Amino acid sequence: MRDPLLNLDERRGLATRLPEWSVTETTLERDVTATTFLAAIDWVVDIARAAEAMDHHPDIDIRWRTLHLVLSTHDSGGITGRDVDLAQKIDAIVGG
């Protein structure tokens, strides 16, 4: 069963709940910069562990110390509550 998509009002409310994230119609996106390359990789490992525990996996682009994170529930076609939950876990990992 597919996760239900957040409606427009729910997506608009994410600006308050997830102020570090950009919200599009179908994705949550955030860039974070670590102090070192190894610190960025440590974040990737911690994010991967959290994502694996949820069976919900983000797109992660690594550019030296900067991670570009994209969350979307692909089989639902957009943002669901699982994306919000994972974004909050990522915020706890990287700060913010």
C-alpha cells in the first residue's frame, strides 16, 4: 500500500516544521556542510542507518564537505509523512 501524499496545506506547513528544508511539489531538499570531508561521510553513514531502519532511502549527493539531500516517496509520487519523519531524523543528525 502506498503512503498518502501530503496535500498542499500540509506541504505549506512544512516551512514551519522543517525550516532548513526546501519544499517543492514532490520533494524535500536540504544542503548541509560539514567541517571536514570525514565529518560529512560520518553524517552519510548515520543518515543511511536511520534510513535503513525506516526502509526509506534519501538521495544523497556528496560534494567534498557538502551533502545535498533529497527526500521523496517515489512509489507514492511525492512527499509523504515518511519523508517528514526522515527529514526530522536527518535534522537531529546534522543539527538544525
